[in-house]
Amino acid sequence: MNDNPLIALAGYFALLSLFAVGGANAAIPEMHRIAVEVMHWMSDRQFADSFAISQVSPGPNIIIVTLIGYHVAGLAGAAVATAAMCGPTCVLAFLVARTWDRFKEARWRIAIQAGLVPVSLGLIAASAFVLARTADHNIYAAAITAVTAIFGFATRINPSVDFCGGWGPWPIRLALEG
């Protein structure tokens, strides 16, 4: 896009912010593509580590953008990437919210709202797939990811139970039943 990393960060994340339907996590595959494959700002491992840090850190999940910006251009990169990811979306949300409530009963509004749910879910599922592919470097890691995903889909138990077990839900279940 540009040789100046700050301009590149601003351009990529400003555009990405407008397509992040479902939040920043829905844009993870595209962030990965840009940061790792296109711009070569970081490796797969660095991206996965940045994502992990952003998820365990308190605050919004947008922290991944700040970490990528910091990795690319220090504090200035962190500020530019975060502002670029939040700014356009905030302006768009403000403009849409001003008129959205006026059309509560409009058929087009109901259709748009209903259509955005599967789009958001699909984008988040794609994010999970990209992260699993990036983080699972051996058959054991892939098996743990698969078991945890199946557990998450098949039960109504809070997913945080997986974290307590260290690698999956089974040690906790055995301890609770035993």
C-alpha cells in the first residue's frame, strides 16, 4: 500500500473496520492475511501470540489491532492502528443509529438485521478456523482444538471450563463426577 508503515496501518485498518461485522474478532482472518501473508509484519506464531494476549488482557477485543500496530511501528503504530480501526466504525455507527430507530417496523430493516446474524457468525467461525490453523502445529494440538470445539458445540457448559482444565473439559468433568 505504502512504504510508510503508519500510512499502511491506517489504510488497512480503516478499510478493515468498515467490514468487521460482528466486531474485531470477525476480521481476524483478514488481519492475519494482511499482517502475515501480505505485509510480512509478523510471523504466524507472533500473530497467534498477539491474539492470545489480546484475549486474556482486560478490555475490548480490539487490543489485537493495537498489538499489531505496536509490533509494526511502536507506540505510534499502536495509536494509528487503533484509531484507524475504531474511527470509521464509530462514525458509521453514529450515522446509522440516528436513523435506524425511525424504521423499526420497516421490512428492509428487519431483513438487514436478520441477514447480519449469519454473516457475523460465519466471520467469527472463519476467525476460529484461521487461528486454529495458525496455532495447531502438531496432531496433538489439533486434537485438543477439535475436542474443545466439539465440547463447546455439544454442551451448554460455559467454555471457561475448558481453560480450567488446561487442555480441555475432560479432567474437570471427571473430577466433578468422581
